Amino acid sequence: MKHLFLSLTILGALFTGCSTDDDEGELRPVEGELTGSITTNRTIAFGNYTLNGIVTIESGVTVTFDAGSTITANATNGVDALVVKNGGKLIMNGTATQPIVLTEASGVPGSWGGIIMYGDAPINGSGGTTTRASEDGLNLMYGGTNAAHNGGALRYVRVEYAGKKITDGTSEMNGFSFYSVGSGTILENLVSYKGADDGFEFYGGTVSARNLISYGNFDDSFDWQDGWKGQNNTNWYAYQVGTGNFGMEIEASNNNNAYWPVISNITLKRASGTITEGGSSAAEYDAIQFKKQGNGDFSNILIEGYTTTGATAVRIQDTGTNNDQVNGSKIKLTAVKINSGTSQFAGAGTLSVTFPSGQYTTSTTATGASLTAGNWATVGGVNLLQ
């Protein structure tokens, strides 16, 4: 892996402000490069930047990007990613008309590592561990006791073609990776577009996210583990096309627990002909899968297109999850609407699943996510809200 720990370089530009077009009075985008380790506070002016290598925001440092900026990685120069270390802050305040876009030159899914943020909010890892090493190839430790950790604010940010698989082929990056990120962090109006792994993954922590779009990601649209328990999540939209596994993969690292995330207004859609990442024979084609003691409270859910033979809307994968989470009333799905012939729920193999009264309810009027289209949710002239 290529690691660069140099200074941040902006070629021919200032960190703040923009030059002005003398003819039209419009702001001209700055041209520059981002590389290495950022060790002092910076405001990155509106512009077009190349991302060269693993760019890290160090602890105690705040980096702010102006709305409308574009950051472009390039798979040919090694492993690229934008990493916020614990104690650092990334501020990206895009707008609906001027989102901040992080993309890759070739447009090939899996070309770079996306945005990776670390915090010190609590986790509950395998065996009840409170700290773990990351699975992104950086091997950084995450976990802690600071539930209110603040890693900054991401508003109207789109990540394209991320989800790189690195080192031995088992370490993976996603579109957005949140390692023990805390509730002080703001995540709003984010798009993960055509990555080769998960669209959004939460590794423990307490952060919540509003208005998310996961479009065309090869693995799961939304995924979490290590006891993630964000409480104020709403308007999650997934559209799986071409290649995709679960709409939502939910686990808690095999820890029977008395906490869970809360998510309202969820839309999970799968285009006709979509196959799983492992090939059409891999049984990872359900809308929602619960395993390893995964749980949660989910409401106003719209599911459509999960019609592969054997698929179901909600799959309970193992006996422990069924006994402790389903039967223990720690999984709650209310106002579920399925716009296709998919069955409501099932257990893996011969596992029999029965939800306690009130823990799984259907609705003919559920609407799912409510999102407003615009530049932030449009790629190549295509509206992502299909």
C-alpha cells in the first residue's frame, strides 16, 4: 500500500477565497492537489483537486472544504482515500445545488477508498471488546468512551467509485466508513455511488445519519457491526442495480445486547437482473438480513424488487439472533410495505421465525424515504432517486 505522510499541497492556489472571473464576475475554481498528512487547520477553497495517496486529517486539526468542490482520485497512483483520524474534523458543507463530489478518474467501481472517519465513541466488538483494529488496511484502532465524539460535518457530499479492496484482497474500504464515530458528528444528505463494497458502513459508535442515498454499490447498501446504536436516523434510500447483495446487513458482532439503532423512513429497491457480488448463486439477495445478534427499531419501510428465487424481505440468519433478538422483542419493523411478490420474512435454512405481537407490522400506505431530487442526487444527468 502506498502511504504518503507529507504536507498538504495546493498547486497555484490559496487555502481560502477564490479568484474572480474578470469578464463575468463569477468564481473560478482553484486547481490543486491534496496529498499526505494535514497537520494544521485549513480551509480548502472552491475548486477542482486531485487526491494523491492516503490523505489524513490529524488529531486536533479541522479541514473545511467549500461547497461545489470536486476531489478526484486516480487508481493508477496507488491507494487513495480521505481519512479523518480520531480527534480530527472534516467539514464539508455542500448544498443541494453545489454538492461536494469525491470521485475517481476512470469511473470504475472499487478504484479508491472513499471517506474514512475515526472516533472514540463506544463499540461492542467480538467477544465484548471495546477497541479493535480497522479492517480497511490502515490497522488503526477504534473504540472508546466518548459517545459525543465530534468528527465534523458532512452535508451534501457524494462519493463515487469507491470500495477498494486492498492488501491481501480481504481488507476493504467502503464509500463511507465510520469507525466508532460519535453523536456530535453531523451526517446529512450523503450519496455513495457505484462502489465495489458497501455504500455506508458503521463500526460501532453513536452517530446518526439523515438523508442517505446508496446507489449501485456492489456489496450491501447499508451495513453495520460492533454495536452501532445511532438513535436519530431517517430517510435512507437504496437502489441496487447490476451488482448488489443485501439492502441492509445488520449484525452486532455476536453480542446479545439491550441497545439498538433507530431508523425511520427506509426505501430499499433492487433493479431487475441485479446479481450478487459473489455471483448469482450466492444467497445474499434479501432486502434486510439480521445475523450475529443484530437488532434495531425500523419504521415506514418500502421494499421493492427483491424477487430472486428464494429471496425474502427480512431474513433471520441464525438461531442465536432468532432466540435473543426476535423472540426477545429487540427487532422491531413497523409499517412494512412490499411492492413485489417477496415474502415478508423467513429464517435461513429450516429456521422457523415468528415475531412477537406488534414487532412486525405491515402497511398499505408506507412511503419509505422522503428525499428531494437535485444536483446532489444526480450523476451524469441521471436522477438517483429511481
